[in-house]
Amino acid sequence: MSLGKRLFAVLGAPVMALVAGLLFSSIALLLIDESPTNAFSAMWQYGVYNGDTGGIQWASIIEILNQAVPLFFAGLAAAIGFRMGLFNIGVEGQYLISALVAVYLGAKFSVWAPIHVLIILVIAMLTGAAWAGIAGLLKVKRNVNEVISTIMLNYIAFNLISWLFFNYWRDERSVGALNIVTTPLPETAWLPSLNPVLEAFGVNPRRAELSSLVILAVIVGFAFWFMLNRTQFGYDLRASGTSAPAAQASGVKAKAMILRAMLISGGLAGLVGMLTILSETHQYATDFPKNYGFDGIAVALIGRNSAGGAALAALLFGFLRRGGQALLSEQIPVEIINIMTGSIILAAVIAFAMVNRWAQNEETKALSAAVEAKELETA
């Protein structure tokens, strides 16, 4: 396959999805007598660059990065399942219950700061892995479809969280307030911001705080790439996702791979809520950020289930969330962002199917040509 065709196989679907999102959003804007150019320009100027008010909008870029981190973790959690041929719909429940358990247990003690943060991260990952592992065991032992089991586990997690939070783990001092919270984490469990590093390079973050969890996201992203592309486990995982019967015939233990994939997916899901807990509110609350798990599915799809692709998709979604705030000042309904996001997701699913079919046809043609050339040589 030529370089141009390879680039199309990699970039074709994401680009088509983005173009479709812009197109449908433009149609929606025109239907309400708004200018698409003004709307998109306002989003860009508020979210990235505004030459009239000082150039690069560092505060917005920092917020986009902070938004992208949990989306990135959620995307990786979904991607590991997709690579295995599994559909983990339960990332939402996994990260929410992980966040509650981690903040509750983390507030019970105080040790040296790096150790305290590490313990909380481990608790969150183990909780997420355990919750996803239930679906993995049901799949392995009883062949229960993971889509059904993870959806049901989401509902169980939501109600279990409410029961524990409102009856046992809430901070009694917040009872009667609009926003009920848990006991906050001690300062030894607070992650420092990266603002001093930014300021050392001449960047003025203003009131925004760049979470140092960005560093963990980079490390986890590299580890994800290395595991999938440079280890036997990653090869077995990809082989199982491509053709489970063929992988099993070559010696891969399918049931063990399913369980491991679900455990890793749940462990990654456990990291989704950590930016809020360790860098922002330092507690669980009734307004704890939600829907990252469902958005993570879109991040994985648009990112082609790769670490680099998921990072770019997470940044795109982070930009849409941040840039969408500019629409309010332009008297434009912010629901346009939901239309754009939904359009991108829908177009991504369709585009991936089209590009994958095209790539398979190209590989078949190349293989047929190679066979014919070989036959001519031997004739």
C-alpha cells in the first residue's frame, strides 16, 4: 500500500468525522439564523488564539488540557476493550465508584505526599479493575454479553454510590447544603499544579491551574502504546480482537485474555476521576463531573483505539467544551456543541466502517497482485 493510501487509512475517518461535525453544526446554526463563521471564530478566539486581546489564550489552553486528561483515560479504558473485541460500556460506573472509594479511604490517613497520592491512585485503579472484573468473570464463566453486564453494572454502581454517599460517607457538616460532599482529602493528597513550570518558560496562566496529572497521562499513554505494540500480551490482545478463533488456535488463552483486558480497562477507568479529586475539589460531591465514561467511547472510536489518536480526540473534545462557552457571549445556543459532538461521533462510526472496508479491499487487491506475480515468475 502506498504512503498516500496508508495516510488515508489512518487519517481518513477522523478527518471525515470532523468535517461532518462542522457541516451538521453549520446547518443547525443556519436554521436558527446564526452565522457558522462567527460561531466557530468565537470558539477559536476564546479557546486558542485571539490576536485582538493578547494572542494565545493560555488560560483556555490549560483548561482544555485539564478537560482532556480524564477524557484521555476514559478513551484508553474503552480502547483496550475494543482492541480485544469487547465493548466496555461500564467506564462511567467504574470511574465514579472508583473516585468515591478512593476519596473516602484517602481521607482516612495522611502520609508523605507522594506516597499518599500513589496510594489513592492505586486504590482507584484496583476499585475500577474489580468492578470491571465482574463483567469479565460473567463473560468468561457464563458467556454473558459484556454490553449487557456493563450496562447493568453501571446502574448498580450509580445506586450503590448514592446509598454509600448519602447515608454513610458524606461529611455531616455539608448536610443541608445545596452540594453535599465527602470529607476532603488532607493536603498531602493534593497534586501540585504545573504553573511554576509554565511561568519559568514565560507563560502566564492567569487564574488557570494546570494539573500535574497531565504527566501521568503522558506516562500512561506511552505505557499503553508500548504494551500493545511491543509486548507479547499486546500481540495476543490484538490477535484475539482481529480473529479470536485464529488466536486461540495459535495458543492464546481466550478466556484469560478477556479477563485481563477487562481488568486493565477498569483500572484505566479508575483514573478518570482523579484530576477532580487530586487537583481540583479534593472531595466527592453531588456535582461530581459525569459522562466522561460515555464520552470516552467516542474518544476511543475517533482515536482509532490508539494512545496518540485518543490524545488528539480528547484534546478536540476538550476544545469543544471550552470553546463552547464562548457561544453564550455571542447569544448562540450552546446546544450547538452537543450537535457537533454527536455528529462527530456518528460520522466517526460510519467513516471507520467505510475506511476499514476500503483498507481490507486494498489489502486483498495487493495480495492478489502478489500471488499473480509469483505465479508468473514460476510459470
